[in-house]
Amino acid sequence: MNPRYLLTAHLEGLTRHELLISACAACGTQQFPPKAVCTRCGSTEIPRWNLVSGEGQLWTYATFHKTYLTDFHLPSPYVVAVIELDEGAKIYGNIAGPTMSSSLRIGQRVRAEFTTTDDENSHLIFVPADKEGT
Amino acid sequence: MQIHRRADRAALRAATAVVGVGTTEFGNLPGSSADDLGLTALEAALADAGLTARDLDGLIVNRVSSYEAVASRMGIEPRWTAQLPAEGRMTGIAIQMAVLAIATGMASTIALVYGNNGRSGGHTYGGGGASASAAAEGYGTNPALTLPYGMTSPGAFYAMMFQRHCAQYGTTAEQLAQVAVTLRDHASLNPHAVFTDPISREIYLESRFIVEPLKIYDYCLINDGGVAMILTSTDRARDCAQPPVHVLGLGQQGQLRNSDFPPDDFWREAIATAGQQAYTMADCARSDVDVLMAYDNFSPNVLFTLEGLGFCAPGESGAWIQDGRIGLRGELPINTSGGHLSESYMQGWALNVEAIRQLRRTCGDRQVQDATIAQYLCAAPVVTSVVYGAQA
């Protein structure tokens, strides 16, 4: 596959519990998933991968009361969120802990943690930053 | 050669007309394939128009097995044919293609045929990411970014959009309930509708979540059925059995860049562009629309449509739709058939047929008085709109 579209670096990063996000090699704009053409400057260079902090804010979320996948690792209800990372890109992930959706608030601070499921795949799970006691 | 000048589009105004519409029974219809349903609808549309299959020289099919099967079984010999993916976003595009083909002389009389056996076929829209549920993991994104997180249903995309709308503007579940309640009221007056028992706001609020904040009544049906439309030139339309309904305006605008994630403007810009294109070509204004057919795959899409078209300011749709405003006797009746939420999930096709029937004034108890202009709009990463007129 054309390397401009490959997610390998991101997925391998997750197994090392690192969050790697693609960025335009020319202008540095973070855009994830990687694009063949930078939506800001039009560069067609192969995007580079940046290690990011995993900190950001809850951009939106939805609580699944129904599980569509037969072998999904989370029991329902579970929360899928879109997180806007501090570096600018958005990413999908789950929210940790009891899925009390009423306790979530769009705009609240979250940070990325990593879980490894029985099939040895690593996933992003976002933790509300206020749960750290900081 | 620049072919998208406004003058060229104006020449398309009322160049074509819908002369035949046909629908099957809607519901759980085991034993009928999508092709069977599409062909039954086509027979009804031909009878409606007073035409036979031999009068057709163009064919566009959607969600049936193939254009070959439809043409072969009906004995159609098309000069011009096309098949579009089984996505509701393609319905407006199919109608626009038919208008363009007729206007440019590629064909003179075109059948558009849709068949859907999603109910008896057990389609569920979510999980596998089959072609019929292409929004399952976000419209343009890579499943490797969504499937591991269980982001696996089209409704979840809209649930996320509505969640953000609530946070940004204070929109509430009580306000959103008005969409499902009103459309069920409309369906109760439609003998073809799958669900006709009225629901109250209380019933809505007490119903179960599917993907929160959306409830079961915010979701479209999954049912079987078929729909067909026949378009021809306005000149030929005069010889058909029914009074022609004219295609006055067309609009389309994509918002596919960064469609990996829910759009931060609720597709407002693309809806506004597509809507304005259609109004400009139709030489009418938003305020001239007597009845609006808004693509209601999920009820929040009606809110996004109203804001995008400018019927209300951004964020105000939740309040705007209250007090009967979108009901049959309201300022802007919406989805008078009951729409996808209550009549039938025919992915936009039945909404277009309802627009035609309203302008023919054959809708019986759900007829909007003096309906003269009807608009179809599908809000999605590709927005399409069609404006129909009872007069040329």
C-alpha cells in the first residue's frame, strides 16, 4: 500500500504504549489518519510520525447500549469518544471506568492510557484528567 | 469549456419532469428479493405515467442486484444506464444524473429503480462495515481506527454530532423528541406507513437508548420495499397520464475532507451551498418551500438540515421545531409521509415520491394545502438537494 496511507507506525506504537500521530512533513500540521495530500499546505510528502503527549480534551462522545460486534472486548454500555489532542489532531478512543455518561462533559481534560486485550492488541483508553487527583 | 455557469443551470430549470412514481407495500416482505420489489415499484410507476417499458430508454438502479437484471426482466433496452452504490447519499445524485442525461439528450425517458429487502434479509447496519452500512465506522476513515473501539454503527456518528450540538447550544432530548413525535403523527395519516400508532413525548423520553443520546425512536426503520420514479423531458411529459411535476432546481456539495470524524459545523456549510444552488436554479427562495423532505436516517439530521438551509440560526433548531412548526399545518411541514423514522426506510427514494404526491395533491389526510414547491435535501458528507414544482 502507498506509505502515505499506512497506519503501521501508529498501531505498532500502541503496542509499545506510545501514541504516534501523523503530521505533514512539509508544514508540520498534525492530521490523523495520514493523508496523501496535506489539507493545509498541499504537500504530497510522506507524512512523518510524531510522539505526542496523549493529553487533550473530550470533543464528543456516545454511549453504546448495544454491541454490534460479537467479539468486542468491552461490555455494553461503553463509551466511544472523539478526543482532540493538544497537538491538534482528533482520534477515536474509549473512555475508562464506569460508563456513567452523565459524568462526562464535552471539553473536559483527558489523557491517553493503553490497554492490551486478550488477543494481544493494544488500544487507547482515555482517562478523565481529574481522576488523577491532580 | 466551463459547463457549470449559472446560465447553464438556469436552462435546466423545468427542463425535465417526474411523470410516474411507484411504491410497493412497506414492511417485512419475506420471499421478495430487492429486484422483485424494485420491479414491482417500476410496474406501478409505468402504470402511473401511462407508459410501458418500451417507452424507456434510460435506466438508473440503486440497491437492486444489477442494472442488467432489471433491464433484462423488464425488457428495457437502455441508451443510457447507471448503477449507484446502496447509500442514501446517492438518491439525490441519481435524480440529478437523470435530469442531466435527459437535458443533454443522452436519454429521453428514464426509470429510476430502487429495491431494498433489508428487513427480511436481516441487515443490521453496524458491526461488519458492509457496503450497505458504509457509515459504520465513520464515513471516510480507516476501520483500523474505529473497529477496535467499538465505533461500529452509523447511528453513533449522529449520536456524537447531537451530543456536541447539545453541549454547544443547549439542545435537549425534550426538543429532539419533537422530530420523532411529529413524523409519527404524519405516518398515522399515511396508509402505506409501517408504524402508525402515535407516540407522545413521554413515550419517547422513556424509550430505550441505542447509542446514547439517541433513542430507538430517533432511528430509521429497517424494512423491505421498492420505489421507482420516471423522469422525462417537459415536452414529453405533456403526453403522460399524470400532471407533470417539474424538476426546478438541483444542488450538490461534498464535505468529505476530514470526514473521518463528525463534522464540526454539522455539515452546515455544505447544506447551505447545495440548498442555495437548488434555490438559485429554481428561481425561488427558502421561504417559497411549502413542504420539506429532510433525510431523516437519524432524527438529529432534521435539525442539521434546518440550520444548514437557514430556516433558523445555528443552534436554534431545537427550539424552532416546537409548537407544530414542522407539522402538516405548520410553517414548514417536514416529511409528511412519516419519513424514514415512521413510514419506510427507502433511503430517500420514498421521500422524493412523497414530494411528488404532495405536489400532485393526492396525499389525502396528510395533504399540505396548496403545496406548490417541495424540496428534498439529504444532509451527509455529500449533500444533495432537489426542488420540485407543481408548475414549470
